[in-house]
Amino acid sequence: MTAKGEIGRLAKAFNDMVVTLDRTLRELQDEVTARKMTEEALRDNVEMLRATFESSDDGIIVLDSNKKITHYNSRYLEMWNIPYEQMITAKSSDIFNHIYVQLEGENRDEIANALIQSFQSGEKYRKIVHLKNGSVYESYSSPLIRDNKLVGRLFSYKDVTERMQYLAKIKDQEENYRTIFDSVNEAIFIHDKDSIKIIDVNRAACQIYQLSREELLKMDVGALSAGYEPYTSKEAAEKLRIAVTEGPHTFEWLARKKDGTLFWVEVSLKLSRIMGNERIIAVVRDISDRKKAEEALRESEERYRSIYENATMGIYRTTPEGELLLANPAFLKMFGYQTIEELMEMSKREDISERGYDREDFIRQFDDKSEVRGYESTWRKKNGQVVYLRENAKAIRDKNGKILYFEGLIEDITEQKKLQAEIAKVRMLLSNIVNSMPSVLIGVDPKGIITQWNRQAEFKSGIKSQKALGSPLNKVMPRLAEELNKVTETIRNRKIHFHPKVVEETEEGRRYSDITIYPLISNGVEGAVIRMDDVTDRVRIEEMMIQSEKMLMVGGLAAGMAHEINNPLAGMIQNAQVVVNRLSANLPANEKAALAHGTNMKAIRGFMKDRDILKMLELIQVTGKRAAQIVESMLSFSRKSDAGIVPVDINDLIKSTVELADSDYDLKKKYDFKKIKIDYKLDTTLPQIPCEPVKIQQVVLNLLKNSAQAMAGYAEQTIPTITIKTFLLDKYVQIEIEDNGPGMDEEIRKRVFEPFFSTKPVGVGTGLGLSVSYFIITENHKGQMQVESTPLQGTKFIIKLPLERIRL
Amino acid sequence: MSKSIQKIIIVDDEEAIRLSFSAYLEDLGFEIITAASAEEALKVFNSFQADLAIVDIRLPKMDGNQLIKKMQELDDRIKFLIHTGSVYYQLPAELSDIGIRPEQILIKPLNDINILMAAIQKLDKGI
């Protein structure tokens, strides 16, 4: 049922009333006419009728069959603005015209035609007449019949202006309500209170249920429901009944569309009075979306709960005071407890942190931020085990910024910590190993940037690893710049590159290094390790061994040819001496032979002297002896037995050798040995060492001679000085004999121990002195002998003799 | 020693050495005979009756050691000096057994020929 219907009903009632009135009036008119026509005698009645006629609210005019005005009342004149004077003389046509011009143009002709035709047809008619001035009249025309004979016609006009206006207003209102009714999104059903039938629906209802209004008005609510319990017509009726008996209520309902689709709605039922009728208004809202959202929310909540329950990370909420408000199973498990209560109880009883958990410190983390990541703490589990935890926490604050509580995730990092400790240990071990290596170890990346720098590298370069790391190798160690190419090559070829005996000139002299470059290809980390070993000592020893080999060769050669040379030398030297004897000695045989040849020894001696014969013979002997000496020296280059080895005080031996040098004729005369200052720096606590004193003396003397020769005539402004030092070093006695002479360059230094190498003019030395010395020290005594020298700064010979005899 | 050294036999395959020694010793009044090999020496040994033999070790056929042994067998009062060019010469056992000592070895070349005389005098004195 609708408001419109209500209004319609209202209008109808109104209409009925008018009709009733009309009828009454008409009956009255009929009666009046009849009386007029039939009984003059009934004057009273006539008078009364006239009065009634006159006082009628309707304007009435009566024409006879000739269209002559027979009656009219003053209301008629008033309604049509006809002056009374005019009416007395007026013809019906004048009146008609008068009325006609007042009619509103739209239905003027219709009215006029109806009027005219009514005379011919004799029909009754009723029309609504619109006047130009806005008045609306209802006109009624009826023939007047007397004795079954048409005697005239009656026209009456009722002013219905107000009524029409009212009706229009009602209609407007109804339309407004309808518009509102139809424009809401909720479906609205209006049920009759008693029959609960649907008597009206709005447009939304049609749309939602996919049914037309007409279809809906014919349907039972059951057909609009799911159709199974509790959504059947029976339950629906019950719901409607409750709205009547208990008042408005709202519930969810599973509804059905025309195509059978079920959907969720929310229904609000309310009993209402509409136009005096009691109706149940049902407002139905489609809540499918809300239901879906609710479902999604529920599922989502379930998911989160599952995560919360099953997460391996601990999830918690605590108050700033440390009260645990929320903790998931994983959190409790990390601490080894079953429930929050158990954990809280324990923590209240005793401190369960391992190293004193500082809650203040934790809270301070949030002073300038709302979130803290990676905060670590250590705890004791229920079973006493230590557990390391790391948490990410967030502070939840009220609108004043006060922390309400903390929420966070914790992770058990105990295993991680153990691993870290293990890794640190291994790293420390590796680092110790790398640093304890006697080699320089430098790690570089493919660009030559230093990634490793061990202690030996620090020591050799004087550059700390902090400074070296991250710097380019060629800047930190320029001498390795050219090795960088090899680094690249090594990384590319994945082959070890070995570069032996790389020379470096240092302030302490020439150093040799073996450089090895190892490619580093592990886990995608590219680079190389440069290993550098100082092999100077080894190279020196190798050099010495080569020297020794050479000398042994010479020795072997000499031994083989000594006999062959010594025999002719013996013939030469001995015969020369016999010749001298026979030419100069006072031998009777000489005199006898001279006389036999007519001369005498005196003359012969004179001749010899004049011709320098004796001098020449002497030179034959001297040079022969020198050749013999060379052979003898060469013979020194052969291994000999331990014979002659005795414990010797080296300091005494050195001093006696210097005395020997003092008395050496050649040294005295040629090299002014007396002028040389001997500076002793002897360690008087040295033990006696096993050696062949004569041989060692030979060596020391040889060195003193060499120094004296070198310093002779050199640098007169300085005092020629030989410094002799002895000291104990390791398992050796070291003897250093150093002069401040001219020194020598590297080329010479390298060769001084070579047999037959000499810088002296031919004939001055045999070129064997130093090599024999070297041989005596290294081969006969298993010691070491080196020379250090810098041009213009003197020369230092270093002899090391073992404290204990090393068997040959 | 009852008899002093008068007659000396020099055995050496090097003529220059034979000559230098014989000339030197003749001038000192010794009676000298020389031989260039052990075989030659043995040929003249019995007839010459030397008091001293100066023997080179390395000889063409029979070596000096064997020669000394032979001479010792033939005449046990003869004395010996060994004059050798081989620096590593060591007395073989059979020679030390017949009383020859290291001092009796002279290594070639003698820087001073008078060393020879000194050695002969030492032997003469029975040292």
C-alpha cells in the first residue's frame, strides 16, 4: 500500500461528498421545478425553494427550451461578474459571450461546444471549467424535464478553485515522498500489519531482488528468502510479528534474488502508521560486501593468529616496567617456559638475565626513535642454559608521547653467537699463522688494492697494516709495481707465478727476494697473494758454495798437475842455483876450470856483475819459486784431514798475527804497516774454539795485508785504521776486520773470493789470497766468510768460526 | 854410523834434476852416479856401492818405492832421501817398516838447494 493510494482514497472521499451534495441539490432543483410547473399553490414551498436557490453556494442559471433565461441566482452573477442590471435585459447569448471571454483559452472551446451540444443532445454533463483569473469551476448541466417533456436546461457552477489547489498540493507531496522512497539505496517493503502482505516496494527493492514492482507486490517474503531454515517464510513471518509485538528490530537475513542467487541482507523492521493505517516498514540493506569483508577479516585474523602461534620468532608486548603482556609460544620456548605467568613469576623471583639486563638502557634506545633493531641481550633459560637473543622492538606511545608498551620480535641467536665465536677463533688462528710466517704475505684484489698485509710485510716495509690496507700496492710498495702485471696474469691463468732472486738495492746493500704470486680464486673472491721471501742469505750461501766448488776444482786440478809442474820447476830453480854456485862460489873446481880456460874466477865474477848475469839467475830462481808458490796455494783447495785442529784463543791468535805483520818485511817497507792504527774491539770472554791456528793466522794475515795494500796511498787526510772486532754470535765466534780504505764496488765485491781474481797489478799478487782464505774458513773450518763494502767507505770482512768442530 | 856418506846414486827420470843435484853434490866433493830409471839404477848398484840413494818416486817402470825396497834388500846399510814432485806423497808402510821417516822426504822444487846438503848431513849424523 502506498501513500499515493492513501491520497487517492482521500480524494475519492472528497469527491463522494461533492457528488452527494450535487445529488441533493439536483433533487432539490427537480423538486423546485416540478412544483413550479405543477403547483402555484405550493407558494410556501416555492418561496422556500427560492430562498434555498438564492442562498446556494453554487451559481445556477436556468434556460427554457428557447434558451431564454428563466432563473438565476445571485451567486451565478457573482461567479461570472455579471451586473444585475445587465442580467435583467440580457439574452442568453449575451451571457454566453460574457462567460466565454472569461474562460481560460485551453478548454474554452471544449466548454463552449459541450454547452451548445447539450441543448441538442439533452444529455447531462459535468465539466471542469478554468477561468482566466485562475478560478476553477465545476460546471454541471442537466436538462429540465416536466411531464416527460424537455422544458429547459439548468447550468450550475461550483467554485472548486481551493479544492483543486489542495488536490494539486497533495499530489505534489505524494510525488516528493515517492521520489525519496525510490531514491534510497535500501530496499523498502511496506507490509500490511495484519495480512503481512507486501503492499508497496521502492525502486531499490526492484533492483536488489531483480524483480519488477508488480512482481514483488504479488510475492510472499518467503520467496525472497533463501528458502531453507532459518530463512523461510515461516521465520520471516515471525520476524514481522516481533516487529509488531515487541517493537522495531534489526537482523541479518539470507535473501534470494530472482535468478536464485542468495545474498546477505540486514533487515530493519518497524511498525508505522501511514495515512491512518498500521504498516510494517521493512528496510533491507544488501550486506554481501560487508559480509565478505567480515569473512576476509576473520580469515586474516586466523592467518595472523596462526603466524603468531606458529612463528619461530618470539613475538611479545611488554610494558615499560617489564611486565610481559603478550608472548607467543616461540617466545616462551626461547626462555624454556610454558606460560607467560610461569615466566613472569620466575623473573619476579630472580634475575633471569645472564649478565644483568638493563631495562633502562633498553628504554633509552627509544629516546630519539620509535624503533630499535638488533638489540641484543643474554638470558638464562629455565633449564639454566644461556640463550642469546636479538630483538627488533617498537615503542607504542599515547598521544602525549608517553610509552604505553613495547612490541617486538625476538630471535634466538645462540647458535649464531657460537658460530661467530668459532669464526673469530679460526680467523684469529689464521691471522696468527699468517702473521707468524717469516714471509711477507700481501693480498691484493684484481685492481692491485691491498687486502692483506701481514706482520712481516709491516716489518719489512715499515708500514702498518691499517695504513696499507685499501691502498694501491704500487704506492705502498713501489718495488712491487712491476709485479702487478703478473698479478693480473696470475689471476687470469690461475697459475702460480714464481720470480726468483729479485734484486733490490737497499741502504744495507743488495738484497734478494723470491717473489711468488698465488692466484686466489675462492667463492668468487678474485685476487692474489704475493709472497716475498728475503733469500739474500741463501743467495750469499749459494754464491759461496759456487766459490767453494770452483776452488775445489782448482784444488783437484792443481793436485793433478802439481807433479808435472814441480819437476820442471825443480830442474829450473835448482840448476839456476847450481849455476850461481859454479859461477861465483869459491870452489876449487871453479878456479881450476877457469885457469884451464885462461881466466880466473875474479874475471868471471867481474864479467857476471857487469852483465847482470847473477841478477838474472836470481830472478830465474825467484820467478820459479813464485810459480811453485802458486801451485802450492792451489793445492790448498783440497780437503784435508782434521790434523792440526786444536783449541785456540782467537784473540791471542789475532794479536800474534798483527805482530807478525808488523815484522813482515814487505808490509813494513811497501805499505807502511806501522802507520796503520789497529783498533781492537775484542770480546775477552770468548771461549777457545777448535781450529788450525796456522791456517787461521794465514787468513788473518792475508786480510791485514790486503787492507794495508788497499789503504796505501789512499785518503791521506784520514788515519788509516783497521778495526778488529770479535764477539760471540749464535754458535759462532765472529771476527770482523774492517778498514777505512777505498772500498770496492759490487762487481768487485762479488768476485773477491774467486781464485785468480785480483785487482793488483800483474805480479803483485797471485789472485789466490782471498780465495785460499775463504777456502780455509768455509771448507777447512766449516765457518762462513763474507765481505761488505761500499766504495769510498772501506771494506769489512766477516769471518764466522763455529764454536764446535764440525766434522768434515 | 861408522862410515860417512861418500858415494851417492841419484835416480830421476828428469835430466835437469839429475844434473842440478849431481853438479851441486860433485862440487861439494861427493862421488856421484846417476840413473834415469830404477832398472838402470839396479844395473849399476852392485858395482857402485853407494852410501846414499836420492830417489824420485814416479819413475817410468818400477817406481821409487819398489826401488828403495830392492836397494835395501841388496844392501841394508845404504841410506835414502826421497825427492818427489807429488805433494801428497805419503810413506808406504813397507818403507816405514825399513826405517825410512818423513824427514827423509824432499818435495820438489827445493827453494834452496842447500836444503839437500842439510838433509845429507842429518842422515850422516844418523839423526
